[in-house]
Amino acid sequence: MDKNTIIGLVIISVLLIGYMFISRPSQEEIAERQRVQDSIAHEQMVKEEEAKAAAELLKAEVERAEKDSVEMAESLTPEQIDSIKTANLRNKYGMFAKSVNGENKFTVIENNKMIITFLNRGGKIYSVELKDYKTFDQNPLVLFENGDNSVFGIELSVKGKPLVTNDMYFEPMLGDNKTITGDTIKVGENDLNFIMRLTAETGKYVEYNYIIHPDDYMLDFNLNFVGLKDELKGNTNARMQWSVNVFALERGRDWESNNTTVFMRMSDEEIENLGEMKDADDYKTKGNAQWIAYKQQFFSSILVSKDKTMEDPSIALVKLDENEHPEALKNFSSEFYVEIPEEQKVSKEFSFYFGPNKYSLLKEYTDKDGNDMDMEKVIPLGWGIFGWVNKYAIIPMFNLLGRGISNYGIIILLMTIIIKLVLFPLTYKSYMSTAKMRVLKPQIDALSEKYPKGKEMERQQAQMSLYQKAGVSPMGGCLPLLLQFPILIAMFRFFPASIELRQQSFLWASDLSSYDAILEWSTNIPIISTFYGNHVSLFALLMAISMFVQQMMTSSQNPSNSMPGMKVMMYMMPVLMLLWFNKYSSGLSYYYLLANLFSILQTWIIQRFVVNEEKLLAQMEANKAKPKKKSKWLQKLEEATRKQQEEMKKNQKR
């Protein structure tokens, strides 16, 4: 440290000390500050004491008021107490006040397809059991249950008072003045008219009219407003809500959850759906909806508006935690508005569908004008050409075979044979194209040596000329495979969505719609459990092995597969398919296994008994001698090469 620095530090220190000495408060200032602080503390203490006294006074007043209320209540008769309660309810809920309190009562109605339980609180469908189906562990199959957290009802204002039907108690009754008797009401040969009525005054009520058919998964639901024209004046829009927790019904919670979502069809025939893979999703729009479907993997609950009067609808889903809701998968909710005209009797016509996601069954339902409602589109058969293949080829063939054969493993085998026979011309053409390319490979290699790096255009032109003279199309092996691709993808969508395979056993698989497990474990193994699962699917394992064998056979015959990247893919694809398909439908893995085995057999037969490479080479050499007109593509290629060469020469001269 030099002399100047030391002097500077000393000066700064002296200045700071001097400033602190000069700016320090006097004794009078210190005393004044203490007085102000003591005054503030005293005021705070006084406020706290006043607040404490006020609280004690308020408490005493409340206790005295409660004592007076008890004494007054003890002096009142039960009739007077009931009168006061009724007056309070009337003041809050208006003409529907008497329906606010009640006891839960259930009514069970059974037809040939389902058992429907109705609850008088909310006048709603409490639960639906499908009689022809069981859960994966063979318990009764109940689609949903309208518990305390579930909602079905309307909200509107009646003379300025709120009407929330979900919280009110309806009166159950049968149509035609029939009496409800017994624990379960059986639907006979004719439709059963079941009514839930919310009565306000004589001749004034809101009514849910359920019409249950003897042998149908669809029931009619009419929302009736009777005698409320004046009361609803100026409040013509009623908000309708529907919310349920859907149950886990299948084996494999994650897979089932990923196939469970909400669909909605608008009046303009556009169909919207929420994301199956999302933990939460919602959608809201303007306009009118025709139906809203709570779609599970193999079953659906669908609310249909016959007049397409679901205005400004919204739908939402929330995935439920397995620990908190072990029996339920997701919560589905929807709401929309219904316009109530100012008339003495208003009826809004709806329908409910509670049943299987079976394509042929859902396709039968039409609207009042006989038009298709597209409810079958809740089944994920694939978009575009993949869906067409399923609708017009795979499903008809599957149903035709199912009429005479009860074993679905045999049906899948026969389907595989039929598909492979239909596609055999394409398979044969693809193999022959590959064989021709393999025979010409020595000549292609010679052209590569003749035209080294820097002469790619000349090499490509020479190769295309060779292919044309020999009668070979470089794309001949790819195009047939591309034509088979829609069927491959269509089958990928078809098997997991086919309810016919549900709980159908074959060989070691107990359920062809779910995975087959020859080995399972409950311990959660990091990474393995996430990507592979807690089980071993034998069909998926055999499918992966057969895929590897097939690729080994084809790679040995295809010159392009000698590239390093192709070899890596050959080994990686079976592994990826094994990880992917381990949790998939065993029926799908079984089909792909059969398809691979038939491809291996076809390749072996063609190699062994059909194709003679020496004769094939001789035929192509003979083709070279025949004059051929150049294709337009080759002419364009040659023209482009010529222009490029001319441009290069011009650049060299410059």
C-alpha cells in the first residue's frame, strides 16, 4: 500500500467519524422519540382491550340470543316450528320449497338388457348394470354410480327463486296410474312409463319421464314443464348438468384409462372428443349438440337430444387418483342450456344409451328423421382409409366368420389366412422385384466403380437405364408393401376396440381384448415397469421373435438391407414392438404373430420352389436386347443431366 492510499483512507475515516458525531441526536430528540413510541404502544394496548371487551360483549349477546331462541322454541308447538321452517324454505326456494327435504328412496327397473336404479333425490338414474356382461374379475358390470358428488339435473330461476333439481326430492310414479310394488319392477312385453315428478302446486310441476323398452339399451327421457308459463316468464334458458364417475371395468387400468374419454356430436355433424391421455381436459363451444357420450373402453353412456337442442355445450374430464378412487377411472362432466318456451306445457325429448361399443349395434340408431347419428364413431377404428378398411372389409369379414364359429382364436386365424391370400399377389410381386434387384447387384456395383464420387448424375442415369433395359422397377418392392400398409394399421385399430374379443379365451390367453400374462409381479421396478409393465405377454414375445426371423430372411435377400442403418433397424424394431405390445390386446399380438409366420412360410416357398435366379438373370439379359422406349421420367433425368453437364463446361471455360 503506497503513501497516497494511506492518506486517503485516513481522511475518509476522519470524515465518517465527524459526520457521525455531528449528526447524532440530542438528548431532547432522544426523549421525544421515546415519548412517541410510548404513546403508540399505549394506543395499541387500548385498542386491544376495547376489541377484547367488544368480543366478550358480542359473545354474551349471542349466548343471550341463543338462550332466548331456545326458550322461544320451547314455548312453540311443533306445528308452529314446522310453520316457521316452511316459511323460511318458501322464502328461499319459492313454490318448490316442500321438495327440498326428504329421504333417499330407490326404484329398480329391469328389462332384458339392463338393471336401472333410480334415485328420488334429483329424480336421476343412480346406476346402470348391464346384464349380459361382467367386469374382468366377474363382478356385476355397473357403468357408473351417481353418488353424492355426481350431478344430473337442471338449474333455472322460478319467480326469482332458484330451482336446482339435483338437490330436490322427486315423487316416483308409474304411468297410467299404476302403483309401484315390489323391490324390482320388471318391464314386460310393452314399454314401461316411469315418472319422477317435482310438484310445486296443483297442476304445476317439473317432470322427468323415462320410457324403458323391453329389449333395448336405449331408453327415452322427456323433460316436461307443466303449468309454469307465468312462473318462468323472462327465464327461458335452463342450464342442464350431467356429471358421473365412470368405473374401472377391464384388466389393466392404464390401458383402459387411455381408451376412456368424452365425445360430442354437434348439429353440423362435427364430432369433438377430449384427450384420452390427459389428466384433465375440457372443451366448450357455441351452437347446438346432438349427443354427448361418456365413452369407456368397451361401453358408453350417451345422452341424445332428439331435437338437437343442447345449446352452448361444454364437456370436461378429470383422471382420478387410484389411491383415492380405486374403483373409478375418471370423472366426466358436461353442461348445456335448454330453451323453455313460455307455454303451459313444454316437453324436451332426449334419449339415453347405456350399452356396449359394438359397431353394428350403434350403427342401427338413427334420429327422428331416420338419419345416422354417427354414434358408432366413438369406436376408434382409425381415420381416413384405415377406418374405411375396417368398416367395409375387416368388420364384415369378422362378423361373417363369427356367425358359424364361436372360438375367436380360430376366427383370427382364418382372417389371417384370408388376408394373406388376398394380398399374396402383392407379396409375390414385391418378392420378385427384390429378387431382380439382387440379381442385378453385381452390375450395379460395376456402375458405381465406373462412375465414382463426383459423377452421381451419370451414375444414376446409367443405373436407371440398366433397370429399364432389364425390365426392373426400383420401386417395385416398395409399392406392394405400401398398399398393404392400410390393412396393417386397420388391424392395429380393430382388435383393441372389438368388444367381441372381450373376455374371450384362447390357448393361454384368458382375454383376447387385454394382455396375456404368463408371468406377473406386483413389485414396481423402475424403468422396466414404466416402459414394459409388471408382466410378460407370451403372444407379444412370440410376435417379436417371429418379426426378427422374418426380417433376417428378407434382409438376406434384399441388397438395400446391407447398409449399417438397416441392420440396426432390423434388431431394434422387434425390441421396440415387444415393449410396445406387452400391454396391448393379446388378440392383436396373436394376429401379428400369425401374419409374420405366414410371411415366413410364403417367403420360404417362393425362394425354394418358385424363383430360379439363373433363369431370372437370363430373362433380364434377354430383355436388354429388346428395344425399349425410354420412359418420360428417364427422359427428364437425362435432360437434366445434359443441362448440368453443359453448365459445368461453361463454368470451366470462364
